Amino acid sequence: MSTAQIPDILSPEFAADPYPAYRVLRESAPLLWHEATQSWIVSRYADVERVFKDKAGQFTTDNYDWQLEPVHGKTILQLSGREHSVRRALVAPAFRGSDLQEKFLPVIESNSRALIDQFRATGSADIVSDYATRFPVNVIADMLGLDKADHARFHGWYTAVIAFLGNLSGDQEVTAAGERTRVEFAEYMIPIIRARRENPGDDLLSALCAAEVDGVRMSDEDIKAFCSLLLAAGGETTDKAIASIFANLLMNPEQLAAVREDRSLIERAFAETLRHTPPVHMIMRQSAVDVELSGGTVPAGATVTCLIGAANRDEDRYRNPDRFDLFRDDLTSTKAFSAAADHLAFALGRHFCVGALLAKAEVEIGVNQLLDAMPDLRLADGFDPVEQGVFTRGPQSLPVRFTPVAS
Ligand code: HEM
């Protein structure tokens, strides 16, 4: 097939269903120059894995200078070397181990329960709008000690940030909304950061204000940028992950029944969702030198678009890759939330998602509580989930019905 016949990643056809195009790209054009985004598209598992792991130091994350810095300010995603590891060491403890277990699990549980309480007696809900778009962002707001009453503004901000990040076609309105978000978020956050420095509490924001590694502290601007990244990276992604795990289970009732019966399977169902329907479908890098990949050479100084959604369905890596199968034996669920993961949804290497274990805790708690509240959970009659999004992707809505549990 000539490259002219490959559906363009900016076309409506691709947005409606990117998976056939991913297959064609992997098979016929594993390295494709894309004029509109001025980037090289990479789609095979082995190539995307190699770019992310970057063992030979051939790639940078300088793409975030234009993809995110205009809305967030400079964040950890752009840093490299020692600067990156020092900054990561400041923030990583909050997202794993005893901080996560002792401080934040109760926050996750109570936020999930509060949302379910709003619909548990009604017999119907939309898992996307009533739950998934609210739960992770409420958790982060609570972790940071921000006012959850501002939920609608947080949601508006992170949606604008992610739209800016994925603004592949350079839409002017998206750019303008991103720039407004930078100003509004700074106006909102900087006074809170100053107040928290004066009166620290037991929250993550206070911890970020006080944190010091090798004498390095974060400035107000750094902290604001990091909070903006947390809302976006932890909000939009986990929101899509929760919607997708439910869509996958509802479309595969025998697997839903197995998970309901044995809740330890949630981990596998989540790992398989990350492979099959990852929340983030694309991540970019810049090449520092000429690099050989399948299909040719990426010249130094180019932008590379790594198609996670395509790589995670590479037939050379996974058997029957388009099938959602939580029991598959070619995906290791125990490693799925560490940098040794064998799916690519959290990237790999230095920038491997620092929130992976938090996302896992949210999904496990959320799925458990929703299954308990909805013993005969099913999709609303005649409803077929429709995915939306090209850069990030997940079900647009998920109306469900259930018999309320007597309380
Ligand atoms: C299922 C949910 C999630 C997915 C699919 C996801 C995906 C990703 C991906 C693909 C990256 C790598 C970006 C790159 O290499 O350019 C990343 C990094 C990151 N994620 Fe997540 N993420 C999720 C949840 C979270 C949560 C809950 C948080 C925190 C609240 C978070 C915070 C971050 C941060 C701070 C980074 C940057 C790490 C670094 O540069 O060292 N993520 N995430």
C-alpha cells in the first residue's frame, strides 16, 4: 500500500477508529514522515520501546518545550540527567509506599464513595460523566489540599492543557484556551502556595513546599507548574483508564463476571486495558542524533511521534492483539505498574509515569466499589460505547443500569 492510502492521523476516519490505520502503519510504513505535524511517526512495539528506553541517549523530551511549557511552565517532563532525577526524587515518595498506603488510600476510598453515593439508589448512571471525569481530579485536589468545590475549574483547566498537548492540527482556539489556562491557574495557585509555605499542613502541596534533595528546593513557579502537570497527567489519564476498563468489561460479560467473582483480577483487567485501550495514544520525543529505526533513519533534531496505541497492538509482540483478554499470558500484570512493564501505556525509561501506582490504587478501589454498588451492572439498552480522542482516547459516555442494593 502506498503511503497516500494510509488514513491520515488528523482525518475524521482515523479519529473514529485508529486501529485499522495502526495496523497498516506497522505493516507498511513503520517510519512515516508526517507533513502536518512535522514529525516522524513510529508504530512498531520494538521501535517505540527503543525510543522510550533510550539506552543510547539518542532522544530528548525537548518537544515539551513547545507542547506543554506554554501552558504549565517548565516541568519534570522536560528535565534530563541529574536535574531530572533530583526533581523526581522530590515528588516520587508521595506516589508509592507508605505515603500512598497510609495517607492517600483513605482519600481515594472516600472520594470514590462520595461520588457513588450520588447515584447508588437511582439504578442508573453514566460511568464517564458521573464518575470517571470527577474521581481522579477530586483525589488529586484532596491530596494537594485544594478545595474540591473548585472541581469544575480543575476539570476545565486539565481538559484545556491536554487539548493543548494534543493540538496536532494547530487549532487557534485550543492554543488560546491553553494560554488562558496558564494565566488563570497561576492566579489561582500562587497565593495558595505562598499561604501554604506560611502555614504548612499535612498535604502534598505542603510537602512539595518543604521538600529538599541535596539542598535543592522548588520555587513557587516550579510548584505551580508541577500541580498543573499533576492535574492534567493524573486527571485526564486515569479518567480515561476507568472509563475504558468498564467499557472493556461490559463488552466482554464473561470477563466482567470473572472479575466480579475474583476481585484480584482487577489488576490484570487494568493491565490489559492499558495495553488494549491505553488512555494516552501518542507521546513525542526529539532525536539528538541520526537514529536507525525499522523503515529508515530519523535525522538528528527531528520530532518523533510514538504511537503507543499502535505499538500495544503489534502482532509481533502480542497474540491476537485486538482482542481484550485479561487472561492473556503474553502480558505480565505484576510488572505492569513498574518501569519493567511490558506494555507501553506509561512510557518506559526515565520518564516512566511517576503516578502509575496511584492510578492502580484508584482503579482497584474504584472498580471494587462500583461493582459492589451495582450487582447486576449492564450497559443501557442498545448502547454501544464510542471512543473519542486521538492523542488521549477513551469512551465518550457509558450509561449503565443496575438494581440498587438495599442499604
Ligand atoms: C492510567 C493512568 C495514567 C497513564 C496512562 C499515564 C501515562 C503517562 C505517560 C505515558 C507518561 C510518560 C510521558 C513521557 O514519557 O513523555 C507519564 C508521565 C508522568 N505521569 Fe502519568 N499516567 C497516568 C496516571 C498518572 C497519575 C495518577 C499521576 C499523578 C497524579 C501521573 C503523573 C505523571 C507525571 C508527573 C509524569 C512525568 C514523569 C517524569 O517526567 O519523570 N500520571 N504518565
